[in-house]
Amino acid sequence: MKYKTIKKLLPVAAGLLLWCTVSAQNYSVATNVLDYVNLGTLNLEASCGLGRQWSVSAGVKYNPFTFGEGTGVFTDRQRSIDAGARFWPWHIYSGWWMSGKLKWQEYNKGGLVSAETLEGDRFGGAFAAGYSFMLNTHLNLDIGLGLWSGYDKYTAYECLKCGRVIGAGEKFFVLPNDILLTISYIF
């Protein structure tokens, strides 16, 4: 099921960025510094302006890392993609902004608080708001907060390594989407 979703979202994101190359003049590439604090989650977002007040973006996050040994193993692995739009009341890439996006995430997390591990797929929509500080002509610092909500299909395991299933299910969720401290390069 997760690969079917990826196959549907990737053409949408690629189409938005391709359309931007024809119609836009401003592009940016960004990375959220705070995601690296989350056990080394690698992340990248590309965006392009559609006019004075709108930009569209596509982003990816990836964390393949597992830490510790024996019973002290913990992880917050994930693969996620998102595509969305951002509204800038003043001008793109400067000042306040609000955004919405669609997001898919495959995750495996556990071992930090208890040995129980959750693994699954999440699909949903996210909303965020923040402020972009222009450091110079090509460099911005963004701060922001977001929430996302949607559908989660998961399996719970007794521990990270043992593979004993203790439950499975599907549920509606509301989670923090991003706590942003982002460095952006504007072309």
C-alpha cells in the first residue's frame, strides 16, 4: 500500500516543481536543523515561487539509524515525502507565512521510553505557520510550528529486535508536524 501512495504523490510533486521551472523566478532549497537533532533525520525541501505571495514545495525526510546495543536499542526511523503550498502575506521568502501540505510517512520507532516498538504508515494533511528572517540576499532563517492529522495503520512489537507482535490497528491521529529552525538558500 505504501508504494502505491508514493507512486501517486511523486508525480504530483514532480509536476508542481516542473511547472515552477516554466513559470517562476525564485527557487529555494532548505533543510531543518532541528530534524538532525531528532536522531539524525536527514531532510531536504525544494520550493519555487508562483508569484508575489505563493510558493509550492516538495520535501523528503529519511532516518535509517538505529542506536545502542542489546536491550538498550532505540530508533526513530522514517521515510516521508510531502508536497504543499505556502502563502506569504508580504512577499515570498520574507516575513510571515502559512502553509498546507499532503504528507506520507513510513516509520519505525521505539526503545526510548519503553521496549515497545511501533511500525507503520501515516497519510494526512499538515498545516504550519512561521516567520522567515532574511539574513542576506540568498540566505534565510525560518522558524515555525505545524500540526498534521490523518490516518495511521500500525503494528506494535514487544521490542525492537524480537519481532513478537503485541497488537495492530488503524487510527486517526493528530501530531506535531514540524518544529522548524530551517536554513534556506534562495536562488
